[in-house]
Amino acid sequence: MKKAILATKVGMTQIFNEDGTLIPVTVLQAGPCVVTQVKTVENDGYSAVQVGFVDKKEKVISKDAGGSKKVAHRHGVNKPLKGHFDKAGVSAKRYVREFKFENAEEYTLAQEIKADIFAEGDKIDASAISKGKGFQGAIKRLGQHRGPMKHGSKFHRHQGSNGACSSPSRVFKGKGMPGHMGCKKVTVQNLEVVRVDAEKNLLLVKGAVPGPKKALVTIKETTKVEA
């Protein structure tokens, strides 16, 4: 892997290319990320670059219920992380992730990684935590078929049979059932970068990217190779 960056999802819009074709795009605020640690084979056993994204307050001070006493909450940065950021010479960051770049040894502490590492036409993989849907039935969650909706039927959106009764007299592992839907890591591969705004650190990616607005999105060069 040669290129990767952290981004937040701004939302979706549409643009027109040179021949007037409408293209739906997702706008991503990509970077700037700063290098917080460079891992080497000698020290860590492998080569990688650790980056931080989005500034975070070291201490969050607020007043108590009475409005007089100020209280420091845990939402700030703890001492080990503060020492880690101080050693790198950067301010505290909300998100810290690691990328195994092929040229990791060429990076230096506090170096910035911006959206301009990508160019128009690049193919990327976008990963994020999908929107949570809560507890859902098998029809919405897994696309299973419903029962008759009229003619005296009392079976509409229930799941139906889960297996034979006498043999094997149990429900097989992995059987699709109602349950928690969404809120898991989703990766969409081979998306195309339509436009790059280097000044504002914006990437316009063709199509949809997983996650709600303001979600953290990890962008890497695609692992797929087109024939």
C-alpha cells in the first residue's frame, strides 16, 4: 500500500463532468493527518506509519450542577497518550490509525498527509462503520419472503420454519434470524475519485460511502486490479 488517509463524511451531492453527465458523489473531508509514530522493523518488528486525525482537547472543563465548581471530565486525553503526542511534537488527536505503507521509512514525525496524495481517476477502498438500524426482523435484515397478506392468513412478517422437526431436531448454526442490524465495519471497494480539492482537503468519490454524516472513513488505494 502506497496511499491512505483518514477522512470524515460530509455528505452526498452531484456534479456534472465535461460532457454534461450527472455524477452522484460523496464528499469527504480528507485530512490533514499528521504522523504520530513511524514503526520500523528494528524496533517494532514491522514497518508502518501511525497517523492522527482531528484535534482533541487535552482537558474538558465544565461546571457542576451548582454552577460554581469546575470539574475535569474523562473526555480529554490521558497521560500515556499525551506523552505519546508530545514525543511526536503534535497536538492531541481524536483518531489514531496505522497504515503499512511500502515507503514507511520515508515519513517523519509531525509530517502532514493531505488529500492531494490522491488524484482524479484513482481507485480507492472506503471503510467505515455503517448506520445502525437497531433490532430488525428477518425480512428487513436478510431479505426473507413474507407470508400472505390476506385471505384469512395470520402469518405476515414472521420468519416461518427454522428447520425440520424430527431430523436433525435442531436449528443449524448460521441460520438467518432477527437481530441487531447495521453498526458494523463495511468496506466498499474500487470507488473512483472524481475530483480533488487540495486547498480544502476535499475528496469527491463517485457513488456512496458507508456510514452516517461525520463518520470516520478510512481511505486506501484499492486492492482490486482491473484486467
